[in-house]
Amino acid sequence: MLSKAERTRQYIVEKTAPVFNERGYAGTSINDLTEATGLSKGSIYGNFENKDEVALAAFDYNFGQIIHYLKSEMTTRETIIEKLLVYPDTYRNFLELPFLKAGCPVLNTSTEADDTHPLLREKAANALAFWKSSVERLIQKGIELGEIKPDTNAPAFAVVLMSLVEGAVMQAKVTRQVEPLQVSMDYLSRIIRELGA
Amino acid sequence: MLSKAERTRQYIVEKTAPVFNERGYAGTSINDLTEATGLSKGSIYGNFENKDEVALAAFDYNFGQIIHYLKSEMTTRETIIEKLLVYPDTYRNFLELPFLKAGCPVLNTSTEADDTHPLLREKAANALAFWKSSVERLIQKGIELGEIKPDTNAPAFAVVLMSLVEGAVMQAKVTRQVEPLQVSMDYLSRIIRELGA
Amino acid sequence: MLSKAERTRQYIVEKTAPVFNERGYAGTSINDLTEATGLSKGSIYGNFENKDEVALAAFDYNFGQIIHYLKSEMTTRETIIEKLLVYPDTYRNFLELPFLKAGCPVLNTSTEADDTHPLLREKAANALAFWKSSVERLIQKGIELGEIKPDTNAPAFAVVLMSLVEGAVMQAKVTRQVEPLQVSMDYLSRIIRELGA
Amino acid sequence: MLSKAERTRQYIVEKTAPVFNERGYAGTSINDLTEATGLSKGSIYGNFENKDEVALAAFDYNFGQIIHYLKSEMTTRETIIEKLLVYPDTYRNFLELPFLKAGCPVLNTSTEADDTHPLLREKAANALAFWKSSVERLIQKGIELGEIKPDTNAPAFAVVLMSLVEGAVMQAKVTRQVEPLQVSMDYLSRIIRELGA
DNA sequence: CATGAATGAGTTTTCATTCAT
DNA sequence: TATGAATGAAAACTCATTCAT
């Protein structure tokens, strides 16, 4: 069971993670955190060293939410191709997923932190690396199972998949139109299906 | 010829645009602007209403730089396909282009501003719309000239192109590796070439 | 025998007294007290009304340590002159005495509290008065015993002794050199010996 | 002529120096500084890097005031002995001298900073060194002029003088009685006169 | 038009203290 | 009595903006 402190920490992270994703690190103030949690400043600082630590934990939480969602969706699918299709299927409707409403945290954090916040940058880079190897592993397995063409370049496909997803999310968020998303996810779905042996 | 005021405005924009692109709107302070320009705060405020106005002008400048570069590159190319290849050729080396070193301003501004800064958001959205229709027009012309397959879906291709570019830039920036960029731009080059009739 | 509560109080005082002496009242936080004691904030506040009360008790403890040391040293000495020489002999090596390592608490508390903390100020003033009358009594006894010249001005000598000690401690502490201390204590030893009848 | 900034800096130092001397570094807040000056926090920070910098400048100012006063008093005196007597004459009435009302800044700063504030500690140590060599030089000159016994140990006398002054100031401040001061300064005057050849 | 000192609201963080467990 | 999470006031410091010169 979680201690009181661990529960509060968890609570703070859950309540503030969407705020960080929406407003960014520099755009989120400690006041925003107290408003989101209903807790006092002292309480935030009683449970976290500083704003950085909250932001880093919030990123982990946000990314964890996505991972968890994708994983659980994949378990409902039978074939590798269908599992890979979870990506376009998920991001196609990202605006309706509460943890993606404000956009993909990997994208948001990457663009903000790359030149300004080394620790967040590293978290985002690690998240991308994790994502990439997850896709690669799926493809590898598909090849082994004879589902996917054996000459498929897994690392390259992973990168293209991620580019398409993040580039489309960015366009959809800022234009407030679903078209770029649908178009890109349709395209991604098609090239995933074309992996089939 | 430009008036004194217009020249100072222009000077401020030129000097501060890279700063805004690197640190973002919330991450850039007026002090950063005085340091970048060597001018006083009073001078910044004598030439711009407020920080917003500088940021908006800086975005226009940053985007204009890209447009200008792409256009001039395209004029050196003969065929439409080759002109389209300017996109991957340019972004493949974006870290070496001074106005793209800190990443694509459209990407950076979009992810920061989408939920926080309506005016910047609109600028970014317009930039994307402009980019999209530029690509569409090129493809259209390619079709008319018989260079590109007539059944090409121009709007869809434009969106995919932009997704690939921005998604790849994001990955390259945050991981500090060129691989995702090369892979994505190789892929983009290939599908551009495959447009050929 | 001491009750549990009294023992905890005593424990807190012993552990925090050196901290107060080193960092001063304003420079010592409750956190410093929990670190020094290994106890919780609640425990500090369960045994003391507030920070003030701990500080006052800590001063008493610090001063008591000095008194106790001086007294026990004096009992090993036979003559009054030799007993008086305990002062220079003790302070000459004050950096090696654990309860004086951070300087004389009377000096430290006096200079911090004189204009800012009435209760601490009074404690320090009382300590000085006690010290003074101790020296006076010794001299008086020396006169009665025929050891010390009968025309000696005991109150004046006491004040001069204290000035020399405290002034020298201050110089030694801040310059981190022993020379001022040795010089002043040599001088004090000499004038003490000159009291001899 | 002083620039506006230099005048404001000077003004802040003048107004806050007595506050720092009275309440100490840790006991003085930025709010205290705005109240003492009538200026805003922004103005304090516009003219000084941080609280440290104000405190260091305030110490220099406070010490400078003493030096200036002592020097100007000495110029009114003819003999070296009389010049040396400026010390007891000055400190005997220190409570009436505006820049010494809250006690000697060297004493106050030394006892607060010795274990807590390296920069202030160094300033105080340098002030003591300066004071010491000033006294030594005077004695040296007295010896050269035949006014002072040639076998006088100048460094030792300087240390004793400083000990007597600072130890007496401490006692007078905290007990709020002039007696310790008068007694110590009487004693100091006597031993200064005894330097006479 | 340019300067830069000044402002006051806002930022992040620390503090002494309380109180439910 | 002991704990340590929670509090709210205050700390140090920053920021966008103004305005007298």
C-alpha cells in the first residue's frame, strides 16, 4: 500500500500532468499547480524538491498513460499488423483521449525542452527511443512469424511511423482540423498493411 | 527606402527571431531581447506595443526565411519533382541552416502556442496552410505538365510531406541524432520520386 | 530521574545548541533542528512552544557548558590567581573545545540579539552579569586571602577581562588565525598575575 | 558626477547600511530594504545583483564611516598618543554616533558571518586587518618620533586595543549599560598613555 | 526616438507552525 | 508523545511594462 506521501505525490502528478502538457514547462506556474490540485504551495514543495521534479514526474506519467493505452489496445489485437495499426487508430482520435487532448507529451516536451531544459529533453529523448524500439520489436516479431516481409527495414519504418504520427498531431492541434490527422493516419495505415508478406 | 523606425523594427526582429525560436515565447524574456539586440528596453517598447508583437513579427520573419530559402532553392531546379525534393534536401540538413538550427519555427510555435497563445497559434496555423497550398500547387502543376501521375491526391500528399518533415525534425532535435532525419527524408524523397508519371 | 518528556527536551537542547551557536537564531531553521536531532517537526513542537523556546534553552545549555567547564578547571587550581588564569587558558584554545568551536555563545548571542530579540538579549545580558560577578567574587576572595592586592578594582578588572576574552575570540574566529587570541590571552595572563599582592 | 544609477546605488547603501548593522544579514529582508529606502523591490534588484551584494556594499559603507570619523578625529590631534586615544574616546560614546548606534559593524558582521557567510566574513576579516595595521603604523611612527617607548610590541598592542574596544562594545550593547564601556575605555586610555616614552 | 531607472505584480522557494493520525 | 503532511505567510528574486529625461 502507498504511504500518505506517496499518494499525495501521485495525486499531484495526476492532476498536474495535463496542465504541464497543455501549457508547457515554462508556461506552467506553481500557482497553476496549486489550482490544479487544490493543495497549497507548501504541500507541493513538501512532496517535490522543486518545479522541475514535478514536471519530470508529470512527463513520466503522461508518457506512461500513452504506453499503457497502446499496450492494452494491442492485447486486443491478434496479428502484428493489427497491433501496429493501433498507432494510427489511436492517434487518429487523439483529441478524444483525455491524456492526449492537449497533444502528444513527447512532441510538446521535445519541442520546448530541446534547447532549454536538459533533464526534460533527456526524458523526451528516452521516450522516443523506447517508442522506436517497441515498433522495431513488433516488426521483428512480425517477420519471425512470417506476417511481415522479411526484407522490411524495421528501424526505418519505426522512424517513419513516428514522424507521421507526431507531424500529424502537430498539424491537427494547431489548425484545429482533423483532416491532416485523418490523411496522415490513413496513409500510415496503408503502409503498415503493405508490410504484410 | 525604410524609415529609421522601420529599420530599427526590422533589426529587432532579425536579432530576436532566433531567440524566440530557440527558447519559445514563454521562455524568452524582454531581457533576452535587449541582450540579443544590444538595445534598451525602452527601445524595444518604442518600436513594439509589447512582447506579443515582437513574437508575432519574429515568427513571420522566421517563417519568411524558410519560405525564401525554399523558393530560391526551387528556382535552381528544373522539374516539379526536383522542386518538391527541395523539402527533404533542405530539412535533411536543417541543423546547418542558421534559421533552422533551433528547429522549425512552425513546429516550435505550434506546439507551444496551440493551447496558450491564440495569436501565435493563428500565425502558425496560417503558415501550415500556406505551406500546404504551396505543395498542392506544385503537384497540380506537375500533373498539368504531365510530370506527375494525374490521379495523385495533392492535398493528401502535402499533409504527408509536412508530417514527415516536422515529425523528423522533432526527433532529430530532441535525440540530437541525424538518423531519424535521414531516414525520414530518404523516405520522403522516395515517395516524391514515385509521384513521377 | 527525568521523565521521558524531560529527557527528549534535554536531548533536543543538546543537539541543537551547537547549531544555534554556529548559525545564530535567524540563521537556524526548524529544519536545521530536525536534522540535528533526527526528530520530526512535530516532536520539536511537542516539546517546545516554538523556535524561541528552543533557542532560549539552547543558550542556557551553551552557557552552562562553559560555566561547568570553567568551574571544573578552577577546582584543579589552588590559588585564586591560578583560578583566574583559567579564563585565558580556556579561551586560548577555544577552537578545540567542542562547545566553543563556533565561538562564544555569549558573544554570538549578544551581537545578534541586542537589537532584535529581547528575550535572547536578556539571557545574554544575564550571562554577562553572572560572569562578571563570578570574576568579582574570585578577586574579592583573593583580596581576603591576601593573595591579591587589596586596592584592586574588582568590577573594573572583571569588565576588562571579559572585554579581552570576547574581543579576542571575535578576532580569532573571523580571521581564522590564532595570533590575536594568543596575544590577548598572553596579555590577560600577565595582568592577572600582576594582581598578585 | 555620479550617474543616476550610481546615485541610487549610493542612496540604497546609505539607507540600508544601518538596517543591516542593526538586524544582521539573515535578519534583514528585502522588504526591510524597500521600507528603509522607499524604493520597490525591482529597484533594489535593478541596482544590485542580490541581497548579498547590498549587504557587502553596506558593510563597506559602515566600515568606511568609522574609518572616516576616526581619521578626521585624529587630524585634530597633535601627538601620536593623542591620536591613539581617539579609539577609546570614540567608542566610549559609540551609542551617540549614528553609524555606531547599533554596535560596531565589524563586531556584528564577524560574529554573524564567521561560520555562515564567506564573503561577509572576508570583508570583516579584511576590516580587522586594516584596523590592526593602522594602529601598528601609528605606534611605529610614535616610536620613530621618540614619543613611544622603542620596545613597544606594536602588533600585540594593536590586538589588545581591538579586543578591548570590541569586547566592551558587545557588553555595553547587550547590557544597555555604559559602565563596561567606560571601564574598558578608561583602561585602554591608561595603557595607551603608558606607551609614552 | 532612445534610454534605463523604476515599478508592482508575479515567480519560485522557504519558513514557522498546526494538526489529524 | 511522536509523526510528518499540510498550511499560509513571507522570503528572495524576475518579469513585462512605464515614463521622466
